[in-house]
Amino acid sequence: MPEYSVPGSYAKELVSRDQVIRPVDVGAALFVGPTRRGRRNKALQITQYTDFERWYGSAADLDFGPAAPRAVNVNYIAHAVRAFFAEGGRQLYVARVTGAGARKARFRLTARGTDKSLSLSCVARFRGDLGNAEARFTEVRRVADAAALAGAATGSLAVSADGLAWFVKEKKRWQRVPRGNSVLLKTRELLEFRPSLVTMDASFVDADGERFEYPGLAFDRRHPDWVGRVLAEKPAGREARLTQPFALRTGTRLDAGGAHAAIFAGIAADPSGRLVRRVQLSGGSDGAPPAGTAYAKPLRAVPADVSLIAAPGSSVFGDGEAIADALLACTAVPGAFRLAVLDLAPALGPVDARAASARWQSARAVTYYPWVRAAGTPELNLPPSGFLCGLYARSDAEYGVWKAPANLSLRSAGGLARAVDGAALEMLNPAGVNCLREFAGRGCVVWGARTLTADPEWRYVATRRYMDQLQVSITQGLRWVVFEPNDEPLWEAVRQQLEAFLIAQWRAGALHGGKLSQAFFVRCGDDTMSAHDIEQSRLLVEVGVALLRPAEFSVLRLVLAVGA
């Protein structure tokens, strides 16, 4: 204790161990699969369906070739994202994957064989059939007075009234194009040519009919609105990198005159006197349906807050089993605390569904049967994973993670692909296949909440998810113990913090037991650590909780590094 010899008020900074453990959200989901466009192999967070449309395109079908049936071409990821938010989901990541043969559309504006450094091409920034767009380039000429010429940015392009002389602005003067002419004209001298400032408007209409407009583009790379900057293959801003679907690939030595000539040379003016160039990008392809190896790439970099992973619609692909295996491998990463929501193939009967699910024996896997009819489009059947991931988040928010996400209606379902009767239910439920059923007045109802494991301790989805939530919450809440002395005061502080957290959980109804001693226990001290553990800076904590089932304790054993 410090000694104070003079009367007065004193302030002392204290290091508090009274941290609060807060339950983490375990409703964030990741959907992996093919989309119409977008960045590949990287999970991007979206908070509403319009984000998906901006970054990944519409819900229109994909095109995996003439031999692919409609059921394979359906844009399942788009429909799953819409269902996720409609069912109450809040946090979602999407990772696009493509299959073999997926290519970008393009059109070469300069002649074939042109020096690469002087070339100009129009390209789609993303692979896929959607990039097969019509591009339109319109030359815009505005008669310029002295003020307009003086205010024009460096790199502005001007043309004489007769169209024979071209000029590029060099700071405050104008140089004749092509370069090499040493004569620089002042603004008043350029006015003798009765010049017009020349820019270009570009527009693209993709294969879905969506239009993208880019007005006022410049031809010289020094201009702030240079076409090679505005329509860059690697735009500077994040939003542009995610949403801009087209680019102009410019050679390193292409100047203003060369760029203008590449686009408009030989083009006759339209009736209004404008030069308009229309080109059709081609060669863009969605390729083949993605294989399991394609799905494995983004699954190696799953965001830390993701707890649910799914690949909606992947079970219709030829490599569907390998894709499911990739999802299961992602859940097996130590410390990941993830649950895979797997989809069965769409046309399976109950017997085949039970047989197909048998290969997925895992406490971190769950599946639902049958597929769901899309609302408003009864001929379209959708995988249930997108609906269920959203329903999990809704159940968490309304009831708690410890509540089984079952006996809840799907808000956005139009029906079920097939009816599930009592006999099918008796066959599928013991195998861990959760059924969806239709009830009068309630619509489609989730009628099961089991994982795909034979281990009775982890049989239920709520058990698996709630224990994951507890472990992540406690681990994050105890980060402050690092570098603390591993002694009795620390152990007491840890016990108090954990007990306060678990009391709150018990009062919320998450734990079983009429009194605290029946609901949980916390051990941290000589009964959990040896002298060797303490010497090795290991803090061992045991937390036992009675979940909402009769008199059973599930034990978490935590090993934390301290005093390092």
C-alpha cells in the first residue's frame, strides 16, 4: 500500500481482473459454391441479399454446358442466400468457386499482332458466362471556350473543328498528337482551331441484361478519369474490386491518340454525328460444375467467426461426395468449432436418404430431408441447408443456442419436394436424418434436431452448438490471464469469473438443475494442476455443465498459457 503523508484526493490506476465473459454468436454461416460472377476462392461477408446481387450477380441459372440438366444449372447459392436472410439469418459469408473450363469473356480492340505494349482489349473481370456482354463506346465532343480549356485536367484530349488536328494538354499548354512535335500551344493559340474537348462514354450490358455505365472517360493515362484507371483490371477501391464487372486492358505505351484510334478508327458517324463503337465480348464460360478440390480452396481460409458451413446445391454435382468430405474436413480443424449442414441429393427416397447419410458419421455434421419447394416457383426444388442456417440464427436470437432448432416453421418455403409420413420418419430420425414435414396452418416445420453421430453425448444439434458456444466464450473471456502469475489469486479470479458467467446461463434457462450445484461446477487450482503444470505456465480449468437433459454433466477441460 502506498503511504500518503499529505491530506488530499489521490488517484491510483488498478489492474482489474473483473472481466465479463459474454456469449459469442455462433450463427455466422459460410456458403460455398458457384455464382454468376464475383471474386473466387475468398469468403466475403454480406449482410443482406442486395449485397449478394451487387457482388455475385442475380439468381439466374448458370450454364454448365448443353449436356447439363436444369437441376445442375440452378443458381443454388443465390437461392440459399435469399432463404438464409428470409429465415432470420444475420451474418453470412459467401465464397465463389468455379470448375474446370471457366473463362473470362474478352474482345480485342486493336488488331491481332499489335505490339502488346500498344494493345487495347475489353475484358470481363470475372470468369463466367455472364461476362459475354455487349460493350458500347461513344465519343463525346464538347466545344470548348478559353475557360474550359484552361480548366481542363492534364491529359485532356482536344480536336480541331475540322477533325484533322489533335492535342493533349501538358500542364498549362497543349501538344499536338501524335507526340514528338515540340511545339506547345497556349490556350489562346489553340482557340484558333475552334477545338472541342473529347471524352468517351462506355456502357456494358451483360448476359442477364444488366447495364453498367461509365461516362466521361479520358484517353491519356495522366488524366484522373483515364479509361485504364476507371476501368482497371485491378481497381483501387474495395467496392470497385467487388462490383466492377468489366475492364479495359491497356498496353504500357498506349497514348491518348493510340487509345482513341484503337476504339474509333474507321467508324462512321451515326446520324447525329457521333462515333459509336459496339463490340460483343465472347468466350466467357461457367465451365464445368466445380469439383471437390475447388471447394477445398476457400475452406482453407474460413473466417474465424464462422460456425456453420454449407455448400447448397453441391449434392447435384458429380463430385458431390467429395464436396461433402471437404466440408467435413473443415469442421475437423482443431479449435474451429464448426458445424457442416449437408444436403442430400434431391430425388432420394427415404431408404436411399438413410443409406447416403450413413457415410457422414460425425458429431459436426447435420442433414435435412427432403428438399424444399421454392415459394412462387413450385417446379423449383431447393436444398434445405440455406433455409436451416438462417433458421438456426433465428432460433438462437429468439430462444437461445441451447434450444433445439426444431418445431419451427420455415417462413420462406413454398412446400416440400415430397411428403414425409410416419414410416419415413421412423426410418430416418434414428439415423440422424432430420425431417421436414408439412402441417396444416403451420406450413413446413423442422421435425428433427440430431447430428449424424452414433455417440449419444453429441447426438443433438443443440448440445453440439451450445458446448461450442461455451468453449469459445470462455476461452475468449479468459484471454486476460496470459502473463498473469499462476498462483492462488489468479485461480480465484478465474473461478469467480466463470461462476458469474454460468450463473447467468443457468438463470437464462440454458442449464439443467434446480440449484447452482446441480447446474455446473468450476475447478481451478491444486485439484486440476500439478506442480509441473504450474512450472510450465499451464493454467488448467475444468468446467462441468448440466445441459437440458437428465443429470448428465458435459465437461470442458481448458488448458491456457499463463505467465509467458
